Amino acid sequence: MDLIRIIFAMILPPLGVFLEVGLSKQFWLNILLTLLGYIPGIVHAVYTIARR
């Protein structure tokens, strides 16, 4: 299941984080990072998914 979340994180980072943690602080942080730059959003999403 983590592989599917990582694929979603590469396409749309907030979706991957949402599937992992739901509507939490990490989700909103990822939206902010994705708006500031697509690559930081991807890095944060993969880190959040891999950490759990």
C-alpha cells in the first residue's frame, strides 16, 4: 500500500499525505510546501509516507 501512496505523492503530493495521515497538520504543511514549490511538496510527502 505504501507504493501506491508514494505514486500518488509523486503525482499530487497532498493526496499522498492525506491518504497517510488524513486532515492533520502534516497535510496542511504539505499543501503549503506544494504551493511554494512542487519539489518541496514531493520531498515532504515521500518523507511523511516513508516515516510511518
